[in-house]
Amino acid sequence: VVYTQSEILQREVYLFERLDSPNREPMKHLKAICFLRPTKENVELLVQELRRPKYSIYFIYFSNVISKSDVKALAEADEQEVVAEVQEFYGDYIAVNPHVFSLNLLGCCRGRSWDPAQLTRTTQGLTALLLSLKKCPMIRYQLSSEPAKRLAECVKQVITKEYELFEFRRTEVPPLLLILDRSDDAITPLLNQWTYQAMVHELLGINNNRIDLSRVPGISKDLREVVLSAENDEFYANNMYLNFAEIGTNIKNLMEDFQRRKPKEQQKLESIADMKAFVENYPQFKKMSGTVSKHVTVVGELSRLVAERNLLEVSEVEQELACQSDHSSALQSVRRLLQSPRVSELDAARLVMLYALRYERHGSSGLPGLLEELRGRGGTDRYRKLVSAVVEYGGKRARGSDLFSPKDAVAITKQFLKGLKGIENVYTQHQPLLQETLDQLIKGKLKDSQYPYLGPNTLRDRPQDIIVFLIGGATYEEALAVFNLNRSNPGVRIVLGGTTIHNTRR
């Protein structure tokens, strides 16, 4: 996620091994750089390694705080004195985008409370993030969520215990850590997406920047797995937040530009100068050719899935469920799509889930009928159970905030004007709840009664440095919202993190 293999090779690192891989050959002419999470298992593996060292000298880096007793155990094992240094280098999380991080944890809670091991891991990930960004924050959490309060307390404990590490130069306005719970907005992860990065994750799945294309019909061998990273792919960096329609146009331009630069097949290499020019331009040409074939394949596959699964129609109804409140029209639309053979089982279930979350307390709810139709489609009860689980997780009883607030007149007029200008198209009307929460926070209007501070102190000024963490996972739609908030509020820096990055399947 951080470095490509070719970048590491340029740093003269030629061999990569896992510490736990058996039968590594001794190579006494090599130095070893170890980068590890300071877990009990890893320390034990290192102790074994140092008793019988395979390399000449060891530089050991831990991605988080390591206890004195563990360092002592390593020192005792290092009888041959091969360890040159031991350092803490805080990187105990996955950097996904410049303003987004994840802990790659699935299923962090059991019911409404933390799985203890996951709570420990999340606390470590979050404190490592604070140390790497050099922040000692004030903490606010979502009052309606017991897990949010627990996590806030655990982070606070680490800051208190390791106070020397958190001695950073004070800023005028202290940074703020805001801890939220996914169950407050179960709608966002269930929606189809129409911006590039979010759409790729929704339809193909992104795993540590890797996309699995092996299921694409007629895919060539070298495109079965591709890497999408804004760090070293300019096209992706420029297009990840754009709408699908714009990406189509940009792909066409990329192709045309590529065609123009193609070295003529019958190019005469007559002089040394010709050959030199050809060799100099070739690597760039090859890189561009890789970029073009990768994005054409990905965008082509997205288009195929959109058509095959009838996603334009599905998405329109999803947005209607998420953003409007005309019950009878919504019910008709969902029924119509449930009867369409072109709508996949996952998309049918997703529509019923959105309907259930939106209209669970409606007087004339059509949910029982929809569940019957869903069962009739797949012949199993699996999706019916999932629908009730989603409502139990993110329904009205579980939420601390009003997800579908009756918007006031000003907001409605704003929405209407926005629609008139034609900026927001019908497929991207939805704004995640996080957008509103952060908007209130930046303006200093987020209610202390719903999002209290941990401890006696409160922030007098408006926050400038904000780290927001979602227990139960963030989404790329929220990443887009944070990207836009950072752009439209100069002087405010927001970083978004989650236990994972969700799409509907997850």
C-alpha cells in the first residue's frame, strides 16, 4: 500500500521474506531490516530468529509502542549481538488515500459491544495514527454508542500512560478526535456508487489497492489482478473522485493521446540517434501502455456490470429511498424491480434493506410483502434474515441521530436550487450523514449533548485538525465527502478512518 516493489528495489532492497516463513536460507552477507507489529507472536518469532540469526546484522522497527519486557526478551536472545538498532516507527494502520486510513478489520463488534481483541487492535491502530501525525487530541464520541465511548476511553488511557510520547508542540487550537458508530448510518454502505474509486470498490472490490479482475470474461493473463494507487498512477489520481460519465470521456482522451504517441511500427532505426531516441522513449511508452490497458479494462468491466445488472434503474430507486419521502412511489418502484429478472439477488436484497431502514415504522409498510417476493426470487431465507439484521443494526432504535431528518425549509430550497443548476444528478443526490456531522463540527455547532467530550475540557475555538473514526467501517462515499470538505474549508484538515472500508457485500 505504501511502496511498490520497484520503488523498494531502487532503495537496494532485493529480497523480501516473511518472518514466519519456514526454511529460509541463511545469508550472512545480507543485512536485514525488520518491520513488524509488536504482537506477542512476532516478538516470539524474533526471539527464535536472533537465537540463530540468518543475516549479518538486524535493524528492527516496530509499527507501534513496544513494552520494555519485550525489548528485554529480545536483548536476552541476541547473544551474538547482531541487532544494530530497535526503533518504534508508528505505522500500525493502512493508509488508503492521503486523507483516509483503515485497519482492515472485519466484524469488530459482537452485537452491540466490542469483541475484546478487536477493541485492543483498534486502540493500537488509532494511537499509532495519532503518534505518526504527532497529534495529542481532545476526544469527542457519539453518546448513543457504547462502543464509541469504550474506544474513546481506551485511547485516552494510552495517551495518559504513554504521556511522554504524546508531548508534541502545542498548537493554538488542539486537534480533535471524533469517534462515531457505523450503525448511525447504515444507508451509505448499501448504495451503488458513481464516482470512480467508490464504484470500483462497490462492483469489483478494492483490497489494499489491488483489484481482482480474474472473473472478467476473456481477460488476459497479465490483467487478472491490477493495482490502482493514486501515488503512482496519474490517471487514477485525477479521476478517482469524478463521476462515471466524465471518466468515460477521459478514458477516450487517454486512448487518443496514447494512439498519437505510439512509436510507428515501421519506424526506421537508421542512425544511432534514432535508436537512442527510441530507447529513451520506450519506458515511458510502456508505462503509458500499461496504464491505458488497465483503465480501459476496469472501466469496460464496470460498464458491462452496470448494463448487465440494470444498475442505472436500481440506483435511481436507491437514491429515491435514501433522499425522498414519498412512500407509495418508493414501494411501487421497489416492487417493480423485484419482479425484473435483470436485477440480481444482491441488488434486490439491497433495495429491500434500504426500504426497511427508511420505512420501518410507516403505517402502511409493505415490508412483509417485499420479503415474501425476495424469498420467492431466491428460494432461501438468507436475505430475509439479512434484512432484519440490518434493521436491528441500523434501524431507528439503534440510531442516535435522525438519519432521515425532516429537512427545514432552507435546506429544501437549497436542494431544489442545486437540482435546478443540474450539478447533482439523480444518481448522486445522497449525502452521507457524516457530511452533516462534520459540517456542524467545523462550524462549532455539533451538540455536546449528543457528542460529548471525554474529560472536563472542551474546545473553545472551532476545530482545525479533525480525525474522525468510524467503528464498523467507513466508505469511499464518505471519503469523497471528506475530500470535498477539505477542499472547501481552507485551514481545516480532516482525516477519515474506519475499522474497514465497506461496500455492500462487506
